Amino acid sequence: MTGHLAKARTFMLTHARLLERRLFEVHYEGAPPQSVGNIVRAYQNSDGGLGHALEPDVRCPESQPLFISFGLGALQEAGYLDVELATSVCSFLESVSNKKGLVPFFQESAYQSPMASHWIHSTLTPGLNPTAAICGLLHYQGVKHEWLSLATETCYQMIVESPPFEAHALCCAAALAEYIPDRAKAMNLLDAIAIALPRARFFIPDAPIESYGLTPLHFAPKPDEICRPLFTQNQIDGHLEELLKQQLPDGGWPISWEAPGPASELEWRGRVTLEAICRLSEYGVI
């Protein structure tokens, strides 16, 4: 390894938590994808959900839907199928969902532990975010479950009938579009995303980035993603160029928000560093 990748590896080994280090090893050092599955399993609680600050900004040990989204995302990044683990989280999700199958970010228990300030006033109301992303990632795993069928149909109808004009919710919709088995429905979801995204809050279509938000690279981290046709080559190239410039002298990438503590900050920096180096690699920049 040389250049940007070698510096990123040094940062990962020095500062990142085990989950992101193993993902880095899967991508660049030939580590078996099951190594990531073993780590995600270690976050599982007796209720079937995932806990223990798997999303680094929420430090509680209790199971939360947000953590399940994070853990399933790690399995997908590693290209690892664990249908048993993925199915086992559905009972917990069903237990915290509303009658339409939607789940909230987290439960009241999350507020009993430290968390980043931007989460403190977040709603506990079930919604597309994170439900749609969780559904998409469960479909990637090949899960069959009554709750998943209900939640998927609810999310699909909400998105195509009244797409959200908020980038994070649309990114969840993109995950559902990527993996929903019915490809006709996938294209309908893509059409809805295409309509809403240009006017969505927290979407940054063009570089440079001057405030917090999601870029085209969040929607199309790889060139073959379903959302890639929504963006021009100039948009992609501009964000890749800026992303490359953001690498810090320690080899990692910064975060743009205040984490609840030093451990959380480094865990998140490990996460965004992994994302940055993977996107640059996928698009052939490094």
C-alpha cells in the first residue's frame, strides 16, 4: 500500500475500533467476510436486537433499531450473508414497531446513556428513517419475515406516494430500492427519489461542501449503485476530488459534528475514513 491508502491503514490500526478495522481488512487485505459477521454478533442482546453503541454517537447498551441498521450495513459492506443473524433481529424490530411496521431510531432507554447533542431532541416517532434502510438490508440478506413484508410495503407506499424531502430519509429509500426483490418497485422508488432529492434538506449536490449534509457519494458509493444515474459525472468527480483533499495528516478523515466523547469521535472517524477510502477506491481515484 502506498499514498492515501497506506496513510488510511495507519490511522485505522492506530485509532479505529475492531469492526471498521476488520472491514478494512476484508476490503484490502483478503480477510474473510465472516470476521465481520462475528463482530456484529457480539453486539447482539438477549432480546435479539443490537446494542452497545454500535452507532458511536449513542452510547447505550440496550438494543435500538438504529444499531440494527448500522450492523446490517456492516454485513452488507463485507459481502457477508448471515440469514440466521439477520432474521433473529426481526422479532425485536416487530416488538418496537407501530401497526404499520415502522420503527423509531431508538427507544426511551437510549436517553439514559450519553449521546451526541444532535440526537438529544430527536423524535421517537417511527418513520422511514431508519425503517426503509433496515428493510433493504434485510432483503439483501434474503430474510423472509412477516414484519419485514409489512414494513417494506408501508415504506414503499409512503415513498412513491409522498417522497420525503430530506436527504437522510431518501438515503434510506435508496437502500430499499437497491435491494427490494421486486425490481419494478425498485424503479418506482428510484423515480420518487429522483423527484425529491434535488430539493431535499441536507442534500449537497455539488462540491465544495460548506455545511453538514449528504452528497451524491452517500447515494452512490459505488459506480454500479442504483442511484448512480441520478448524478452527473461532474458532480461525482467534484465530490471525489474534495474527499481526497480532506484526508488529514494522521491518515484519517474528520467528522463534521460534535461527538459525545473522545472514544465516539475516534470510532466515527474510523467509520468515515473507511467510507472515504472505499469510495475513492471504487471510483478508481486511488
